[in-house]
Amino acid sequence: MSEFKVHHHVSELMNLLGVRSTDSVGAEVYTEMLLKNTTPYITTQVSAHHAKRKIAESTQTPIEFFAKYDDMKSRNVRDLDALVYFFAKLCEEDQTKEFLAKNARDKADAAGMTLLPHGKITSQLPAPGTKMTEQELSEIKDKLLKEAKAVSATTSSEFLRKAIREKQMKRNVNIPLQPEWLFQRPSLTLDFIVGVDGPTDHNIVALGTLPVALQEQAILDDILCCMQGIEGKYILARALTERYAPKEFMIDQSLDPSLQELVKRVLPMCSNYSTVVRFIEEKAAFEYGLVNHALSAAMRTLIKDYMVLVAQLEHQYRLGTLSLQKLWFYIQPTLRTLEILASVSNSINRGECIGGAVLSLLHEKTSTLIGDAKSQELCLYLTQSACVPYFEILEKWIYKGIISDPYTEFLVEENETIQKEKLQEEYNDAYWEQHYTICRERIPVFLETMADKILNTGKYLNVVRLCARDVKCPYAEEIVYTLKERRYYDQIDKAYHYASRLLLDLLMEEKELMARIRSIKHYFLLDKGDFMVQFMDMTEEEMKQNIEDIMPTRLESLLELALRTSTANVDPFKDDLRVDLLPYDLITQLFKILTIDTKLEKDYKVDPTDLHLSGLESFSFDYVVKWPVSLVLNRKALTRYQMLFRHLFYCKHVERQLCSVWIGSKSAKSSSLQWSRWYSSAFALRQRMLNFVQNFEYYMMFEVVEPNWHIFGHNMETVSNVDDVLAYHTDFLNNCLKDCMLTNPDLLKIVHKLMMVCVTFSNFIQRLNQSTSVEREVDRLTQATLQATGNERREDSQKKKAATKVVTEHVDQLASSENFERTIHNFDTNFSRLLVDLLDKIMDFSSTNYEHKLFNILYRLDFNGFYTERLEAKSAERVRLDASVSSGSSSSGSWPTATFTSQRPDTARYVPGIHRNLPGES
């Protein structure tokens, strides 16, 4: 069962029990626990019998429980023994039983119902004729109304469950229409024609008036008729009370008692014959599927042999050598045969079995007859015959990747609404996961353990076929049912290994999957540094514009130019790279994903037209992928690559902005003006920001992406099937997203705010530099002076001195003003506060979730202990608040999971889980 289904069932159970609002853990934790602790239930007769006995001992109605169990077992209810085993374990949990009982009482009280059995309610009613007061009458009325409400509620819920179950079981098959005459001619049957409960010929002489010898001859003639499904003179068939009820007979009561006793022993065989014939004629209809058709044909063959026996007995009767005792002797083997056939027919009819359910029932019957060789041989014949069409579908699936299932019986179901063309459009893995799925109720029990391999084998071959390749499995052999399951297990294993290797070779060798993923890494994960720098230089002006003003064709042209003029030119797949302008920024996209099914989801449902985005905020790469590589590089995977790219790309942009500030700072330092001293605080802040951004980039590139890529590449060298390729690739992307803090909303918010502070600071300094560009003005005047005449040079020299004086005074005024100092101080305060918050959150998250990789960036950003005192003060404040809350509530508070120590090595300054005693604390 998939994780999604387990989570859904857990949520439904919590809703039914009414614990969702009071439970502080959540369905996700329970789902994870179930998935980790799930083990296959191996049923045995001993364990099932022990479980039944334990439930019977704890229930007040053991007889009704056993009757219900036997009824469900005869109908071949799937996983019945596993359910009984679970109930038996539940009987040992007193606390759970008390909770369930209380929950049922609360629900009954809320609905105005009662949980008392009907028998107790009626037993409390007074005897007829008893005089009652109006109050007593009102109490009885309320009690009966409550009981009636409970009955109606139960009936309606049962009806609803049945309707839902029937809807789920409804099969989408095209059944050919059968001619009307088939149903209008009642004599077209080998079964008894429905008669009446009494003799139709009143001239028949009672058997009691005849000698015993003549009675025997007369009754023999009737028995031979009944053995063929024809009523006799003295043995009449009753009309059926139910559709699948056994046929009952009436015998002339004047018959000799000894003969009558022998007749009663023979007639069950006639009743079984009627059951088998009705089963054969009914299951031969189209809607019952190929498996039932094959089983009916096998039974029809046995009925033909039975008819041969009847003909031989009739020949003996005509010769006058057949007696009732001889008849009883001759039919002994046939009695058991028809009994088994009738038992199989009744079980299939009661369970309404089709396809794999029929094979499961036959397999279990064959296995249970291990002590009766002849009976087991008969069931083995029936099972092998019924398996033939099912195994033909199986062979076509595992040897060719084709499903030919006209009556929807096979364990693999095709969803034709999900097409491979949607892989590049929809954000899901629907095609690979849902185009072909396993239908659990159609799996024969003897193929249960191989179901996933059967599904994957056909899926692999189907992908190869869709690539216009002819599939010829060298291990294709006929699969025959046998009690030794290892035989066809080996055949399925061989087909599976061939199919997985065939598709893997197609993807890895012919379609060059790893080369394509490596190509995506070059561009989306900034692996080609010179290409990215060149592209950002070319598109700098475009990225500053609003998204409505950007021409995608111009970006495409610039991308093409950057690809052709960088080392990316040697990439054979560079032409598949595209430019994509998304209608939302990275933060909005990530929070829309992270807040799905949470209370904050509605906060991020923003109309794209309300977002006024720049080219930088909306820009991303896209990649054209064709079938069958799109199985791995589907839209879901490409979206993850895009999120990583946008995160890295924006960090790279922030670094470029800060470097531009650094260049401006260099020109300010080298100038002859005296105002550069006012910029010292801004220079120091810029260097701290640059240090943060560069270390953050280094961490993501070399401590997240590259190690995960190395693990991914190593796993791909030993991969054996496409499912493993998908799993490894998904793990690679998920680990990168997680370690780059893109899956943690708290850390992501702080990182985004830090980047915004850096960009705002860069814009502020650059605007200031533009308004005070002394050197550019001086250079312009110098060039003009060199090209001018003598008089013009003197005039330009005076202008140069005047401009220098004006600009210098303007700069001195700006730099010495309180506004400038206060602005820089605000930037410094905000940046330091956010950075300390980020380091503190990283420390707390890493310690509580045991994600120690984030410690690497912690050590890098605080390599010299610059932020240690602030972090220790923040940690101490948290401890003090926790202690005050703990003392105020008179309960012991929990210490933080991580803080800083006073004694730490220089290379690793943080030690999780160890607390530092603050000054004044013991």
C-alpha cells in the first residue's frame, strides 16, 4: 500500500474516532510509524484458529461470530484471516477497548441512539395486559424510538457501504448482447425444469401398492432420470427458494422404507448435479469473464464423463441387471466428484468471484485437500483449466508488454486517460505511477508476492514498445499452474530481469540519460561558471525590466549567444535549453507548495496579475525532454531543478550586486577626496554581506550539490532497473532542496529577508555612488581638455575645478549627514539581527532534527566567533523565558535542545546539546 493511501486511511480513522482535534502528533507521524513497522502477515490454519478462539472467548455471542466467519470464509472474503488476527490482538488491549466503547457511547448519545441489543430492549417490555401509567408508557415509547433510530441508521449505513462497494467493483467492460430467444426458451437447459410441489399425473399408482421388486425398478427409472436433470414419476423436484439454493426433492412416501433410505443417499448427487449445471450455464455468459468461462468448460468436460456413466447405468437397467445397491456402488467415485464441483460452484456464487478471485478460491481448495489425493487431483485440474486464459494474459503482459483483458480480470489495470504526452505538462508522476496500476482484489493468492514484479515487467516492456522497438523475450515459455510455485516464480523473474535490463540499456546507452542529467546540472545548478557569468552580463539590463516589458525572443537570442561563446558550446544537448518567465517568484512558489493542506494555504493563493515581478524574479531555465527520457526528467523533476536554479541564480545576482558596490568602494578609496572615511562603516557592512553570500553559495554548491551528485552518480553505476533510477534521482533532488533550506519555511524566510537586505543596501550605495561619481566627471573633462584648443583648455580646466569642488562639497554633505549614518546603522542592525536569527534557527533545527549538514554553514559564517556572544545571549534569554514559564505553571520545563558552550575548539565552535551556565546561575 502506498504512503498516500496509508495517510488517507489514518486520517479517516482519526476523523471517525474524533481524535483529530485533540491529537497533537498528527496523521503524518502515525503514517510514518505504520510504514516503518509494517510486516507481511503470513496466515496459517493454526494462527487463524487461535485468533478465532480468542475472539469467541471475549464476545457474548460466540455462535453468531463463528457462523458469520464461516459465511465470509465460504464467500472467499479477501484478507479475512488477517482481519480476524487483528481483532484477536485488539481483544488483548484493554485500554483501546475502553476508548472504543466510550467513543461508541458518545456517538450514540449524540445521535440519540442506544447500544443495547434488540433482545434486551424487547425483554424489558411489560407483559401483554399489564396496566401502565402515562409516565411508564412515555419511557417505553422513547426507548423504542431510540432503538428504531439505531436500526434505521445501521440499515442506511450498511446500504451505503454496499452501494459504494458495488460501485467500486463495477467493471468497465463491453459485453456483447445476447439474443432474446436464449432467455425465452426454458427447455434450453440441462437442469430440472421448474415444477410444482405435487404430482401432475393423477393416474400414477402409489408405489406402496406394488411389490418391492417393482418398487425398486420404478424408483431406479426415476433416479436415472433425476441424474440427468429430469423429474420422475415418484421423485419430483421442488422449485428453488433462492437463486443459488440446492435442489430439493419429494419422494413418494409409500415407498418401502429400505428403498427410501437408499434413494435419500443418492439424491444429494442429483442436487449437486443441478448446482453444477446451473453454474456452467450461468457462468458461460460474457459478463463473468474468461476465467469463469474456462472453469465452466472444464466442468462441462467432467459432466460429459458423468453422462457417460449415466448412459452405462441406463444400459444395465435396460438389461435388467441393475439394482439399487449396484447403483449405489457404481456412483461412489462420482458422488465425491460432484460434491467438490458443487462446493466450488457455491463458493464462487456466494462470493460473486471473477478473475483472480476465482483462482484464489480454487488454489485454497486445492491446498486444503492435501490429504485426499484424488480430490486434490480433481481441484488441480479445475485450477489449471481456469488459469489458462489468465496466464495467457499474463504471458502477453510480461513477454510483450501488452494488456489484452476484455473483461477486466487481470491484476494490472490500464488507465487510458493518463497519457505520456502529459509528462511535460503536469506536476506529478501520474504516468509512471498511475497509467498501469495493480488492482489488489484481482490478484490470485499464489501470485501475491510477485504482483509488483509482474506490474513492473510489463511497464518496462510497454515503454520499449512505445519507442517503436520490437520486443522478443528470449525466456518466453508457457506458464502452467502448479502447487510448486517456484516454477512460475522463476519464469516471472527471468522475464523481469530481461525487461528491466532492456529498458535500462535503452535509457542509459541509446538515449544517454546520464549525459542529459549532467547537461541539466551544468545549467540549472550553475555548473558552467563562465557560461553563467557571460549570460548574466548580457542580460543585466533585461533582468531589471518588468516582466511585461521583456521580450522572450531577445532572452532566447542572448541565451544562444552565451551558449555558443562559452565552454557550454561542447555540450551536445545545449539546444534543449530554453528560457522560461514564470508568473510568480521563487518564494511564492515554494510557500504555495509547503503550505498545501495547512491553515496558511489560503494566504498564498495570489492572483499572478497582482504580482509585479521583474525579469530577475520571474526568470528561470526550462529544458525540452522527449520520450522515454521524460519518464525520469518529467515536469515534477524539472520543477525541482527550476526551484534550485532560481535560488542559486538569485544568490549569484546578490553577489554581483555586492561586488559592484566593492568596485565603487575601490574608486572612492583611490580618489583624492577626503570623504571616503565616512564610508568605513558601509565598507565593513558590505564585506560582511559579501562574506555571508559567498559562503552561503559555497555551502550550497560544494557541500550540498556536489556531494549529493557524487552519491547519485555512484548509485547510477550499480542501478538495475528504472524504478531505482527514479528513486535515486528523486532522492538527489529532495536532498538538495532540503539541505539548501528550500523545504523549511522558517529558514527560507530568514534567508530571503537577508538577501533582500543585501540587495537594498547595494542599491542604496550604488545610487549614492552614481550621484557622486567624481572620477567619471573628472575623466570626462580631462578627455575634453585634451581634444580642445588653448582657450578651450583653460575654460575646461576652470570647469573641472568647479565641478570637483561642487561634487566634493555635495559628497561631504551627504556622508556627514546624520541620515547617511542612520541608514547604514539600520542596514547593519537588520542584517546582524537576521543573520543571528538564521544561525540560531539552524542550530535549533539541526539539533532537534539531527540534520548535522547545516552545521557546515554555521561554522563558515562564524569561523572566528564573531556572532558567538549574541548567540549565547539569545540562547540564555530563551532558557530564562522557559524557566519562568515553567515556574509559573508549576511544572518542570524542558531545556533547549542546543546552545553554545564557553569552551569550544577554534575550528568547530558549536557543540549541540550542551548548555552553558550563565553568569550568576548555579
